[in-house]
Amino acid sequence: MSLIVQKYGGTSVGTLQRIRNVAARAVAAHRAGHRVVVTVSAMSGETNRLVALVDELSGGNYSQREYDVVVATGEQVSIGLLAIAIEGLGVPARSYQGWQVRFVTDSVHAKARILDVEAANILADLDQGRIVVVAGFQGVDANGAVTTLGRGGSDTSAVALAAALNADFCDIYTDVDGVYTTDPRVVPKARKLERVSYEEMLEMASLGAKVLQTRSVELAKKYKVPVRVLSSLEEGTGTLLTEEDELMEQVVVSAIAFNRDEAKITVLGVPDKPGVAAMIFGTLADANINVDMIVQNISAQSGDTDVTFTVAKGEYKQALAVLKDPVAAMGAKNLLGDPDIAKVSVVGVGMRSHSGVAQRMFKALSRDNINIRMISTSEIKISVVIDEKYMELAVRSLHEAFELDKDAGDRVRD
Ligand code: ADP
Ligand code: ASP
Ligand code: MG
């Protein structure tokens, strides 16, 4: 008998008919003899609707604590409905919200991190033959305040729960039938990956492939949770997240990821002296704003530096606001912003042992006349920032340049 955690995303519970479908799947696994815990998101569109209510009411100026109180409610509806649907099929079920489980988190509202999962009540329910239904996305901090885990956070709830329960599988059911070489909605010729290493998936997720929330992959890697990504609407083998092996290393580039959710900020003409970077990035860290790419350039003539970096679009205005005074006090010449950018990345563990990837990437972009504004690399990825309007074109040309529409064995290496 296995213990399986199943997670269903918003589209998969988007209508009552789909909730019945999820109930039937959970019941089938239960009747096959497994112990089944189901984690669900809010019905599709619901979290967006709740976020929009907060924005409209407040004009964007609100307490993060109360934002979490509002946006966490979507999942309360879906767990209750799913538990009712499961019981309608003759199997006892019980639903739990995040604070009832308990998913203990830090107090960084809207992007809280899970510190501990206390799941004794879930195990007791499973012992009594129930299917347990758990709200994704929600947690509770040390003060008892409701927290949420960031958009897409129910993936992380599911993996954290699977780790805490030592589950045999964590099955993430979604509206695609696995992880692809890139988003199949942008490149219809994208291919499904049978297996993907934790490390590649971690890069893909953090570089924008929203099929899994980044934090969920971090936890899966850390606790070696066997995660499968599957379709909730059709049968299939999906994609398995697993440890890296030799076969994977032979493929130079495995996937293309992209992210339109970033904005670029430049601090122009900062006096070149120690403490400047600490000041800029310290100010952002104090405001809990994450910085992604950073480039610093020193002008040989003036001796000033320009510091350019990217932040999430949602934090762009706040970043400009908190930097305004400190940047002026530092004697910088200007503070500029550009929200109309996108980041496109090529990812593959094979890059560790193969050269020429950057050249091939830059050539493909230049063939399409796409200007590169920033570049960053790590051992297994290369990212470029370009104008947002060229993003889909760039993804398609890179997918073609690295022959990702072909079987790995049929690709020409140069
Ligand atoms: P859910 O609501 O089930 O959590 P999401 O919308 O969060 O679903 O994630 C699934 C979506 O991720 C897909 O519909 C697809 O458009 C997108 N996606 C982005 N990159 C990839 C990729 N490499 N492989 C598969 N899907 C991807
Ligand atoms: N409902 C939340 C969201 O829309 C969490 C999730 O879907 O994973 O972000
Ligand atoms: Mg999701």
C-alpha cells in the first residue's frame, strides 16, 4: 500500500464537473488500496479575482497580512467542495485548511516559507480510511496569522506534505501532460520530457516555467520527493523529477524558459566607491524585494558606475519608490526603470561539459535581429534580457537552434 499525495491546480478544479473528475481520480486511487491525500488550489480565476478586489479597494496600498486573509479564501471553497464530491462517491473524506494541518510558516506575508508541517491529524484520518483533502497555498505563522506561499504555491504545499508524510509519490496534476522542452502554448512543437533532473527543473522553474513553483522543486530536491507532473484530464506517464544521470548529461540544452514578469532598473552615474552596492541592495532587501540579475559597469572616463538589475514586475514600483531617496543621497545621476522586458534562458546539465552554447544562442538571436540587454550565466544555464515584444520570437528561434523539437539522439552537435 502506497501513500500518494495528489495535487490539482486551478484549471483542474475550475468547474463542478472537474471537481467531480478529481474526486473520481482520488477515489480510484483509494479503492486501488492507496492512502490518498489531495492538495488543491482555488478554482481557476478565483485567486486573480481576490487579488483584484484587494487592489481595487486599496489602490495598491494595503496590509500584506490582510491581503493573505483575503486571497487564502479561494482554497477553502475548493477543499470543501472536493470533500463533498468524494463523500458523494461513498468514501469518507475530511478537509483541512493550512492552519488546521498545520503548515507553520515565517511571517513574510504573500510569499511565506514553510518551516514545518505538523501532519499527525492527517495520518490519523488515513488510518481511519479517509481521503484527506488539504488546502494548498495556505500557512499560519507563529502568531496565528494566515499566510500564503506566493502565486503557484500549492505545488509547494503538496511537496512539503509529501516530504512530511514520507509519501511514495507526489503527483502534480495540471492542464498539460508533463514538463516540456518549453511552454507548449508558445511553441506547439515542444516535446514532453519523460524525466527531468531536479536541478534542471529548479533552473527552469526559477527562470519562469510556471508549471511548478520554484520552492516546490527546492523541497523535492532536498527531501528527494519523487514528483510526477501529469494531466488531470487524460491518462499518461507524465514527467518524473529525478536525480541526474549520464543520459541527461549527453543532452547539451534540455529546455528553454522565459519570464515576462521582470522589470529592469538602472542607477546611473553612481560614484565608484565601496558600499554603493551594499546600499542599493541592502535597501531592497530591507523592503523584502528580491533582486535577480545584476550588472555593474564602470565608465573609464568619468569613474562613475552604472548598476542595472531586475526585480519582479509586481515589486517594480515599490523598488523605485524605496530607492529614490537613498540613490539621490548617494549622489547618483539618475534612477531609470523599464518594465517592458523579458528574460529568456537556455537550461541543461550537459552545459557543464559542452562548450559553444552561448555562441549558438547569441547567433540565433542575432539572426532575428533581437538585441540583448543583459546576460547572465551559471553552470547549467544562460539567460538574456531582451525587449518583451521579441520574447516569443526568441523562444521559438532558440527552440529551433538547439533542435529541441527533435529526439535527443537525432540532434546535430556543433
Ligand atoms: P496549475 O493551475 O495546474 O498549477 P499552472 O498554470 O500553474 O497550472 O502551470 C501549468 C502551465 O505551465 C501550463 O499550462 C503551461 O502553459 C505552463 N508551462 C510553462 N512552461 C512549461 C513547460 N516547460 N512545460 C509544461 N508547461 C509549461
Ligand atoms: N491559488 C493560488 C494561485 O493562484 C495557488 C496555486 O494555484 O498554486 O496562485
Ligand atoms: Mg500552478
